[in-house]
Amino acid sequence: MDGDFKRFWAGQTVSAVGTQVTAVALPLTAALTLDAGAAGVSAIATATYLPSAALPLLAGHWLERRRKRGVMIATDVVRAAAVAVVPIAWAFGELTLPLLVGVAFLVGAASVVFDIASFAYLPDFVPEHDLPGANRALQGSSTAAQVGGPGISGLLVQLLGPAVALLVDAVSYLVSAIGIGTARRAEPAPQATDDRPGLWEGVRQLKVSPFLRSLTAHAALYNASAQILVVNLVVLAVKERGLSAGGYGVALSAGGAGAFVGAMLGLRLARRLGYGRAFGTSLVLSTGLPLLLAFLPGRGLQYGVLLGAVQFLAGIGLGSANVLSVTIRQLLIPRTALARSNGAYRTFTFGVLPVGAAIGGVLGSTFSTTTAVAVGTIGIALSALPMFVREVRTLETPVPTASVGR
């Protein structure tokens, strides 16, 4: 990998660490500073992912014929400014749950645009033969951030308070913008074509490929169920099982450590088993082991150790599956339809996140957080079923083809 990619990679790594800090600190700000329960945490999670319900399809269509680098820099600046509002409001005694919900919504919207642009930008930024390795590097740093981010966040929350801890994320987005902006390689102009694909062209790209159809169904159910789990797990662990904020962060970091191991092994597993079977093997860990979370015994440190162990093993499968998923989609989808198709993919797979978060809040408030955690893990397990159909299991190596394009 050349210097341009390394700078881009470094910026993304720092931003990923900051994002992990926010993922932990924002709900903890609501739970500890504002004394919010499952409903409050659910409101923040719902607002974070609400833009994914419709914006990805529109953003992907808009980005397809535009240069991506400038858009990514602008959305990083927007995210930095939005997150910085939280510690400022806290310092002036104006921090409220509606403000946190508003910040979560704005950051979520900017993240949608950034992620779609980044997905389409990378295949033009690195040669095709380097694409799997680039995805492994980015996924590896992302999962490494999952190792350090929650632990760092938990410590920052204990030392500085959850609101001030969010300053780390604001700075990280600015570092990401600098890393993207310092690339010397010119971004290729979007390919000009005679046809004018419609808004739903990205959806069509997903429909014509058996693998992409199954992957979309899996990811949608997994993400919705994971939100039901996450919204309630923070309340179950910190408020009901007596785990400290730092201990909760460390337990989540174990999942990141496992995901880093999985990201490093994913492509090796694909070379040995084929992409389809490697994906299925990864899902046995990432969707099966979370079923244990509702039945973990103990309190405090004991509970934290068991939670961390499950997170680590499930994370190995998740990290491997993530690398394979991104690489397969970038290779199977025509280059001229990457942004549009990723927008459609995110509409289906991220659009369910606010629904899952809202359901999680209702389940946790109506029944119990333990019951809600169990429901979430059952949904995660069921999400693996579409990936075990024959067309998916037998995929050896994804080959770019014009047959799925116009």
C-alpha cells in the first residue's frame, strides 16, 4: 500500500476510535448524567439510525456522478461540530435528552453520506488486486478501535464524565478529514454513461445476485436484532448487574479484540474454503454465541468477565464476516453502480436500526431488560439462515461481471 492509502487509513483509524468512544459515551451520558433508562437510551439509538431509513437511497443516487473525497471531508467536519455541542452544553448546564437525540440524528445523517461515499471511493483509490487487502486493513483498524475505543471511553467517562469524553470523537473526525484531504493522488472523474439509471437501480443490483439478496436479508435482520440487544445490554450490565462504566467498556473491547482476529483470518479462510463457506463458518460464531448473553450469571466483575468472553468469541466471526461482506459487494457490483447499490443496501440493512432500537426500548420497558436481550439474540441467530442457501454456500471467488449491470 502506498503513502496516500496509509494517510487515508490512519485518518480512518483515528476516526474509528473516536466513533467507538461516542458509541459508549453518548448512551452513558443519557444514563448517568441525565438518569435516563431504557427508553432514553432507545431514543438516542433510534435518532442515530433514523436517517438510515430513507437517506441512503437518495445519497447513493446523488453521489454516483460526483467526486467522493470532498463530500467525505465535509461530512467529517459536520460530525465534529455536532459532537462538540454536547460538552459545550454540559459546561453551561444546558444538556438535555432532546439535545442528545438531536446530536445523534445529525451525526447519523452525516455518517450515512460518509460511509456510502467511502465504499464507492475505495475501489477507485486502490488497484483492484489490492482491494481485499485494503478492506482487511480498514476492517482491522476498525476492529482494533473496537478493542481500545470502549475501554478508553469507559475510563474517560469515569475520569472526566461522559459529556467531556465526547471531545475525543470531535477531534477524531477532524483527523479523519485531514487524512482524506492530504491524499496526493487525483480522484478519477465519475464515469460518464449514456443511460440515466433511476433511483431504484441500486435495488435492482441487489435483486439480481443471489448472494447479495441473501446478504441483504441477513444484515437487515441482524442489525435490527442487534439494536434490541444493545439498547438493553447497557442497562442490564451497568444498572442491574452492577458492572462499572469502565468494566462495561472493557467487556465491549473484548468483542473488538475478537473482531480484529477475525478480520485478519477472514481472507485466509476464504482462500481455503471459498467465500461462501467462509462466510457461513464466520456466522456460526457471530450469530450463535450471543444466545448465551441472556443467561450469563453473576454480578460486577464476574459478570463482566463472562460478558467479555462471549463478546470476544462472537467478535471473531463478526470481524471475518465484515471483511468478506465488503469485499464481495465491491467485486460483484459494477463500478458505475457502487454508490447507488450501497445506498440501497444501507437502506435495507441500516433502515431497520431505528425500528430495532424502538422495539428494544418497548421490550425493555414493558417486560425486562433480560427478556429484551434474549429476544435480540434470538433474532441475531435467525439472521444467519439466508446465508446457508446453496447459491451462497457454493460461492468460491467473487468475480467482477457486467452481467449484473446495464
